[in-house]
Amino acid sequence: MTAFAIDTPRAEPPVRRYGTALFAAAAAVAFALAMIAPLLVTVVGLALFGLPHTALETRYVVGRFAPRFGPRALAWWLAPITIVVIARLVRFGPAKQVEIGVAVAVAIAAWIWATRGSPWLMVSGAVVLAVLGFASLAAIAWFVVLVAFLHNLTPVPFLWEWSPPRRVGFRLVHLIWAVAVPALILSGACDGLLSHAAGWAVSGAGTTTDVAALYTPPPLLSGPWPLRFLATFAFLQTMHYVVWCAFVPAATAEESQAAARVGPLAPLWRRPPFLVVVAVAAAVATTLFVLDYTTARWMYGAIASYHAYVEFPVLAVLAATALGAGPAIRRRQET
């Protein structure tokens, strides 16, 4: 088992047993949808599944990692992210600079915490993260695009950590949809399938060109690139939602139960109240997206900062653990 893995019960739920095939089928459907209507998939997907996936992912992270890192650590990581939420809501001038600074600071703090038993690794990793932070501040438009895409890829390391090493096929299918399929789309091999998608428009969200510009690196805003990047984003976003809204709730009952025992917010994660709250919140969010897409997207973007940026420190700790660093993490593994 990988670090922090929970022993798989003998009688696996069907979604675990057939997870590889289910993800392969989901990737095929997501690819077809991204080719047919990338704009519609991106806009409608966000409206329907944006808020639910935020809540479901947060519950998983709390249930899986709070008992191992300690709820106090997660609280310390979440507290500074509140600054990002406020900055996004008030839309003041240097909001993006503040956002980058907080994200990098949280990642560095988590790395130092995890690797304090290995001084060389602690210092070198912190320097690398600091350099990436300064580079992000110098190229904010690139940072926005890269974070949007990388966020959709975060289920891969989470599922890799969750799954036993013997599940080679399960791990391989995630590498295929996360790496091979995006490379195929961006290479231009699918341009013929995308040729009809350029003239679409969604009321309130804008045209394909408008939305594609949000997910395209600045130097590539002309030619076939924006449509390729939009289709790639639509595909990855759909797979992201499949993981958090379908597979994780069905396959990780242990984590859901663990979340319901952690900290003062424990009652919030218990079923069925949690699922009822998620369903109501999803209905309200979808209604807001229909009434005013721009405002709803802004509000969702602010709230979603919590689940997006809490991934930074968790992934930093997982990376440190994979390298065998951090006596605190090793002690938790042994207990």
C-alpha cells in the first residue's frame, strides 16, 4: 500500500472492482463531448457540478488527511486561503499577486513542515517553490491558465496515493486521460472533429472565442490553439468532475466516515445531511449561473479557492512523503 493508504476490504464495492473500466468508459464519453461541444461542456459542467465537486473533494481531503496530518494542520493551511477568498470577492487591484503569494507561502510552509527531518531536501524544495512563485508573479496570465489546467489534473496524484500499487491498470488509465488525451488534442490530431465547434455561443458566458481565451496561454491566442485548449480543458474538467462527484463518493466510504469524526465541523460531513446540503447548494448555484453567469462564476471562483489551494499543501506533503522525507509523516505512518 502507498503512504497513508487504507486497507481495501475483501468485498470491494463494484465501483472499486470495475474502476479501471469505468474510468476508461468515462474518458471516452468525456472526449466525445469535448469534441462535439467544448464550450457547452465547459459552461454547463461548471454550472451543474462546480459547487458539488468542491464540497465532495473537501470532505475527502478532510477524511483522508486530517487524521494523519492532524486537523490543526489543515486549519492552519485553510486560514491564509481565506485571504485569497476575500481578495477575489472584493476584486481589489493586486488580488492576483496576493493570491499567488498566499498559495506559494502555504505550499512552502507545508513543505518545510513535512521535510524538517531532511534539511537539504527542505531547503532545496523551498527554494524551487519560491522561484516558481516569483516566476508566477512575473507572468500572472500564465499562472492563471496553468493553475486552471493543473487543478483539473490533481485527482491523479490523489487517486494514485489512494490506490494499492497492484492496481496497475487503474493507475495507467489515469495517466492516459491526464497526459495522452490532452497531448492528442493539443497536437492538432483532432482539429477535424473540432472544426464545427468554433461558432458556438452561450448566453451570458459568451462565444467560443471568449471562453477559449480564458484557458489559452497568452502567446497562443490566435490560430487553432484557443479551440484546442478549450477542448482540452472541457475534457479534463469533465474527468475532474467524474472523479469527485461520482467515483470518490461511491468508492471512499472510509474517508466519508472519518471526516464525520474530525474537528468541530464533523456534523457537516455526515450523511444524509451533507448530501442534502450539497444538493440544495447545487440547485441554488445552477439557478444563479442561469440568471447571471458572470456574477455566479465570480462568486464560485472565490468560494472554490478553499478546495483549489488546500490541494497545494497536501500535494506538497505527499511529494515529500514519496521522497521519504519528514519524520513527522513517518511517525504517523507507523501509528
